[in-house]
Amino acid sequence: MSIEQTATTRRVTRPRLLITQVLAELSRFATAQEITDILRERGTRIGTATAYRNVQM
């Protein structure tokens, strides 16, 4: 595996899948804080920093 591949390859993690699911369900723009709040309401413990990093990607 080359350095370029390593730098651009992202693992599929549970938080990333959950964030993607929330974004697919919403029909509007949502901030990372809103996504975090939605996931916490659903019983998923996720850090706001995790949401920010994943939304940025």
C-alpha cells in the first residue's frame, strides 16, 4: 500500500456509519452539534469532536 492510499483511506467505524445514517435521514443541513444531540437522544454515546471530524470529511 502506498503512502497516498494510506493517507486517503478511511476506516468504516460505527460512529461514522451512525453519522452517515443521520445525515441521510435529514432533509436539511445539520451541524455537528445537532448530529451529536440526535445520536445521544437515540442512546448512542458519541463525542462532539468525533462528529466534527466526520462531518468535515
